[in-house]
Amino acid sequence: MNNRITLLLFIGLVFALQSCKPINSYNPYLDQKLPGITPELFAPSIVNTDAIEINTVFNSSFTELFFTRNIDGSFIIHHSELIDGKWTAPQPIQMYSDQDSNSVAIDPSITQDGNTMYFLGINPEDSSNNSYPDIYRSQKRDGKWQIASKVEYPISTEKYAESYPVVVADGSLYFESDRPGGFGKRDIYRAQYLGDGKFDTPVNIGSEVNSENNARSTYVSPDESFLITSNTFSEEKGFSISFKVKNKWQTPTHINLGEPLNKEWAYYCPYMSPDNKYFFFSRRYSNPPESGWKGVSKGEVYWVSLLF
């Protein structure tokens, strides 16, 4: 079987699994001109600027947008809100009481009610952090996001890195970790939500998705019918999709976005809009390329239509 999948086939498969939500009478995408089936920069001068921007997500009601921007060396989550029919200018969210150039807050994921945010965090105030990324959580109270706290064990650990959290419809959490017992250097795990902010022991989602190629940066549909991973450590740049069949994840298939991707850039942060109409992703450029995040000099957010 061909291990590639075209964008149009990807679109058809997604729509076969997910019903469309009602169409809003307004443009929920910051009033931007809608893209076609060729990827375009999202919201130039608003989200995409001369700074480094990555990982755009919306809340499920399309009333709040989130993305990450690098300011003076610190990765900070920003948000824009729809108020009285107009989108506010993006503003930073203070996640730590003492936010400095060593702090990191990226990769937000929002619960279905819009009141809880999970994200990858490095908080210099946390003496147990040792520079390892952990999963943090912030609550929205009285319309304001609160100072975040680390999601404790068995999600976050002291000796290993946890990253790329994705919260699904029932509150359960997918995330990546380099903890022992995986199939690759960093595997994707799922932790069942138990209520009251607690999670069950994380379970590795299996060798079909996790491998030595290191599946990185993941989107999981709210109903957990499919997931999309970035091919960060694969020779074939871009993304792959895996479907869940009889409660088991299938071998991922590469998504062909319709044009060659620049091999000098890293592609990651896959995301489907809440109405399933647009696919978002980010890309970054590091100099030299092997320097990763330490040498990143450019980051951009793209989107592409899933309508045809």
C-alpha cells in the first residue's frame, strides 16, 4: 500500500470521520482572507510578524485564539479574544509570577469548555525543573488566565522531559515523553482524566505511531478518531496521519500538502480548526539546522483549506 496520502484524500478521510459544525455568520479567523489548498501565512502582521511565532490554536467556540511568540529570548503564549464582534490585538499571557528570558510557555491546548489550558513549560522558579520541559496548566477565572502550575506526577516527572500536550473531549491528555519503556527516544502517551485535575497512569499509545523516527508534535482530534504527527526526524518533511480502528492506532501515512517542503526548515505543530475546515502548522528555521531551538531565527504559522 502506498504510504503517502494526498491533501485531498486526507480531507475526505477527515470529513468521513468528523461531522461539520455549524457555520458561523462571521469570519472566526481574525477576519482574514480564507486560504485555498496551497498553504499560506496566517494573519500576517497580527500573528505572523518579524518575530518568531509558532503553534496557533483556537478554543472550541472560536472566541479566543492562542499562539506563541518569542520576546527577548522568552517564548510566551499570546491570545486574542472576540469581543463584541471584533478581535482584540494579541496580548501576552503571564504564566509564571517571575517570567524571564529562561522561561518557556509554548504549545497550548484548550479544554472543550475553554477554561483550562495545558502547555509545555519551563519555569525557572521551579527548583525541581532542572531545565526539563514539563506540562503546566492554567485556569481561566473571571475572564483572566491565572498563573500556571505544573501538572504533577504521573504526567510531569523530575528526570524526564514531557512536551506537546493535547487535551481531548473527555479531558484526557496526550503528551510526549522520553521516559523509559518507549519504542523511540520520545514517545506519545495518553493519560485518562480522572476528574478533579487528576490523571491515571499514562499509557504508551503503541509502536504503530511511536518508533525510532521519533514522532514529534502531535494533534489529536477531540473524539480521538485520528491524530497527526510531524515528521521532525524523518527524511520526508511534513506530517503523517494515523486513524484509530477498533481502539488501536494504525500505522501513520504521510500527508502530501501538494508542494515540496523546504528541507532547511522544521515543520511541526499540526492543528485542525474546530470546524474541521482548515489545517494549521508551523515551521521554524535554525542556523545551523542541527542547533534546533537554541539556534532558531525564524518561526511562522501557516494554514491551508480543507474545502474543495
